[in-house]
Amino acid sequence: MILKLVIVDDNPADRAMLRRMLNSSDLVVDLVEIATARELIALSLSDIDCVLLDNRLPDRDGIDAIIEVSRDRQYPPCPMIIMTGQGDEHTAARAFKAGANDYLIKDTLTPNGLSRALLNAMDKWHSEDAMRNDWEAQKNAIKVAERASQAKTQFIAHLSHQLRIPLTAILGFSQLIEDGELGEDKAAWDKYKVY
């Protein structure tokens, strides 16, 4: 299977390093290399398997780029990995909060480590996407069930009202006959029969 990857890094040497690592790994990749966040935002990401995104770009940082491409959704449209030259916990926390699937320090990368990070990020993103879709389906099912319950309640209330009116008359006539309020003679029994 060929993985379609996007490398977003303004440094040609870093892009070349990533390209070499990916070519020496066991992954078969189709690379798109771009240098700015603006190019990433303009790119259609629907058929992209993963984005390797440098955090320091000339037009904005990579984390802000993730937030921008996720604007119409609550999560990125494909797996995103933030890369940085020097790691720190604050940047890592921001990256994960923005929706990054991994956070890599460039100096520590190896071909196998990079391929594992890519595969793990894609697995994580697809698992989370499936959970989000299941959650949306469950929320929709709950809304449908609530509407059905409300319709049932209204139907039963209407039916109860429609049955109560004739049953009240029947009960009244039954009580009249049982109590013999019209008497016990033939004229009274003729009226009872009519009732």
C-alpha cells in the first residue's frame, strides 16, 4: 500500500532528511513537500494519510496550522505529527491539545522510529475517528428515540382522551341500570334495553 504523506517544513535540508529516512524505511510513500502553513491550509487533505508538520514555519507555527485546518471540525481531517528541533513539554501539550497525533524531535528520529510514529499516528487517528462516528451515531439514535417517545406519549394521551369520553357515558348508563334508578317495571326495562 502506498501512503500519501505531506511534509511541511521550510528547511530543505530537513525535508531531504525526512525523505531519506522514509525511503530507507519499509514504507512505500508518495510525498508532497511544502514549505508553509498557508500551503498546507490550501491543500485538500481528504486523501492524505498523514502530515509531518514542522512547528516553526515562516508564516505561523505548525500548531496554529493544525487549528486552522481543523476549524470546520473539532479535529484534524487527517493524522498530523508535529516535529520540532528542540522539544519542550509546553509545546508538546499544545500540539496534542490542537489535535496532533504525535510529537517528534527531529534530532532523535531514525527511519524505523519515523515509520512506527507514522503508523501509530494513523492507527490512533482512525480509531478516534471511528469512535467519533460511533458517538455521533449514538447521539442521533438518542434524538430519534426521544422523538419517538414524545410521539408515543402524545398518541397515548390523545387515545386516552378519545376513549375516556365514550367510556364515561357507558359507565354512567351501566351504573344507572345496575342501580335500577328508572325502576323495575316493563317501561323501565325497555329504556334499559335502549340504553
